[in-house]
Amino acid sequence: MKAILFDHHGGPEVLRYTDVPELEPRSGEVITHVHACGLNHLDLWVRGGLPGVPIPLPHIPGSDVAGVIEKVGPNVTTVKRGQKVLLAPGVTCGKCPACLAGRDNHCPQFTNLGYMVDGGCAQYVRCPEVNCFPYPETLSFEEAAAVPLVFQTAWHMLLTRAQLQPAETVLILGAGSGVGSAAVQIAKFFGCRVIATAGNDAKLAKAKELGADDLVNHHAQKIKDEVRRLTAKRGVDVVFEHVGSSTWDDSVASLTRGGRLVTCGATTGFDAKIDLRFLFSRQLSILGSYMGNKSEFATVLKLVAAGKLKPVLDRTFPLAECRLAHEYLESGSQFGKVVLQIPL
Ligand SMILES: [Zn+2]
């Protein structure tokens, strides 16, 4: 089968479009014929290499898979060959206390397709049967592949971690990113007021189309000053962070008393400081968030199938042009998701 493979870490040039051996399912596993695979910022980290994360090499990246089940392994009972599926990205042990409690993103063995196991930038991918979810029939394969990781992550951040309440005010950083464009929609679904930031006016206009109430150009304007102006000095209830060093101080300063900052990433750097006097006297909460669990994924998919949440597809590339797709994603010029189309 054809796949995107890299055998050492580096820039986009390490990605090779090549032939790899066919896959066979083990007990409780399925092989999915991939029709589309969404890219995430995670793919760039995995390709570049992360300190202390021994990605098995050679490696096939790709976490967000839409396709059709091709083969089922022994003891598979809930899905069958020929069924259209959207795969949950998280692969877990299924047996530990966290998995049994439904908090599978707390599993010590948690990984994503395309992270510690081979992923979906290929004609076929292998995964556990429990990762197969009902296909949202109103969507094309490319649209469906734009859903999993970012919507699941944004849901876990806003609902489970930050305990978002209806009609609260939410500051969403980087609304043009996959996770940001998902967060805008989720916050609007709960009737919240959304202040969205992006780096240019074209992206801000698209954030507005997604429902954002107020817009901040984070290159031309100072985020905390704009938030202060827009909220009559009050600040926001929730800050949705994934940018890191470059926005951290403004994010913390934008919170109202009792506000919650939730973060799932740090694309501009990991170093951040916080004034502890500010943290305790204003009773702020700083919340870390990582991926999401399968129950949240199921909820998100119901809302996607009902048209309440919509994938934001920026651009597609053929699988063979994965390198160009990585370069495009790295440039930060997209609004929403970049998806690979797989030759059938
Ligand atoms: Zn587990």
C-alpha cells in the first residue's frame, strides 16, 4: 500500500510517499481503507521530534481518519467490512482504572493514531474496533476527517475542564486554527459571547461568519486592552489558550475574578510566568487539557451529524503531496483544517 513515511525526524523534506507492507488486523482490531486524513499541529511535532518521546521509526503520521472498514480481526463484534467510519484518534489500553471510568485520555498508555502507533497518512490504517464511530452521513470524507481531534479537544477543554456555562464570555485565541474554529462554534452553541483573536482581517472575517461576536487582531491590537474595552473592564470568564508564550500574559490578564484559563498547547513556546498574588486574590483557575475521551467524541459527532457543529475545511492536498501540506500548515496561513485525500 502507499503511505507517507519518515525514518528520521526533521523538516517537511523527511516525508516520503512510498510503498509499505499490507496490514493485517490482530484480535479486536480493524483495518480501515482511508479515504481522507486530517492534519493537525501534532503532525508537525511528531515529524520534527519531541524530547523524551521515542516515536517508533519508520513512522506513518496522521490522526484524523475517515474511511471504510476493509478487514476485521478475530473477536470483532460491533463493526463489519464495508461500513463507513470516522475513527476516534485516541488509542488506549481499555483496561486501566482511567479507561474503565470513561476517562480514557487519562490512560497511562494513551496515544493517538499517528503518534506512538502508525497513523492514517496511508491507504490503510489499523486500529482497535472501539475506535470506530458512526459516520456523519451529511459530510464528505474530507469534511468528516476535519472533525475528530480538534472538536474533541475543544469540547474537553471548554466543557469538561473549564465547565463552560451558558451565556458566559469566552476569549478564544487563534480562532483561525483547527481547534480555535471548533471552539468558537462550541461556545456559540452554548449561547456564550465569543471574543475571537486572529492574525489578519481575512481570518477575523471568517471567525465572524462562524459566530464570533467580537474580534481582536492579535498582531495589530493588544489583546488584554481590547478585552478590557469590550467587557467594560470586567474581563472574560474563560480563556481558550493554545498559543503559549506569546499570548500568555495577555490571556491571564484578560480573566475576570474567578475566571478559568484552559490550555491545550503552546505553539509559540513553553515558558510562561504567573504572578501568584494575581492568581489567588482574583481566584483564577489555570487548567491543563489533553485530547478528549471517547464519550466526548460521541457527543461531538451527534452535534456534527445534526449540523449544529460544522467542520471548517480550508484546503485539501493529495496524499502524495503531504510534504506541501505540512509546509502550508507550518506557514499558518490556513483557516480551519488541512486534509489529505487518499487515492482509492
Ligand atoms: Zn487505560
